[in-house]
Amino acid sequence: MSLGRRLGRLTRGFVSRNIGEERFRDAVRFGRERGETLKDALGAARRAAAEEWRAAEQRRRAEEEARDEQIAGERSDDGQRSSARATWRPSGAWRDVAPGYVPRRYPPEVLVAYHKLGLNPGDGLDAANRKRRELVKRHHPDRFVDGDKRARAERLTAEINAAHDVLERYLLGA
């Protein structure tokens, strides 16, 4: 017999023996009332949080509309944008986290190079140089005597150097 079934039988036996006791009925009633109280409290908290989120969203929309109106009003007569437009930040989830931050888009080959070297996009040339030296030391073909391992090490070293070259060209050209 499973443990769940045994516990169920034990509970039914306990309840059937004590159902007539006033103390047991009070405990069950108190438990139900407490459960309802907790349920009501959680529901009230959820409703309050939803209302806060709604109000914050409305405030955010109003601020964006005011900013858009301000930008539209600052256009000069010939349709050119004024210098105040340069401070505008595009909308997005990151805007509130880091004001003034504009995410950088990398070409796919640069992202692959960062990945091959085990670096995060945005790491500088110094980090790329250090990581390249570390990886070439680890995978240098002269460290391996076995032909298969040596060939693999040559291939890996060539990939590491190619990835470093891509990053170097991108970082020095940018």
C-alpha cells in the first residue's frame, strides 16, 4: 500500500473518531476561517499590485506622449530637427534601467569571434589579447606528440587566431 493511501486512511480514521468533539470542530472552523482570511489578503495584495502596475504604465505613457509632443514642437520651420532631438532615447525595456544607454549591435562574425574566444560582446582588445594568449598556450600544436591530437590543436589554434583577427579588425576599425 502506498504511503499516500496509508496517510489518507490514517486521516480519515482520525477525523471519524474526533468529528463529534467540539474542540476538533473549532480547530477545523478556525483553519477554514484562517484559510479564507489568507485567501482574501492575497487577493487584495494582487489587486493592489495590479492597480499600481496600471498606474505606472499610465504615467509612463503620459511621459512618452509629453516627450513626443515636446520633440514635435521643437522642430524648426524648415522641418529640420532641433538639437534637443539629439538627447532623445529610443523606447525599450532597457531604457528605464540604464538611461542614455543605446545597445550596440555587432555583426554576426564578431559575435562568433567573441564566442570562440570565450569573451562577452563588448570586451576590449586587451581582454581579447589575454584570452588569445591563454588559449594558444593551452592548444599549441607543439604540446602534442600524437598526430590526431596535434592536427586538432593546429585547427583550434588557427580558429583562435582567426577569431582574434576578426575582433582586432572590428575593434580597431570601430
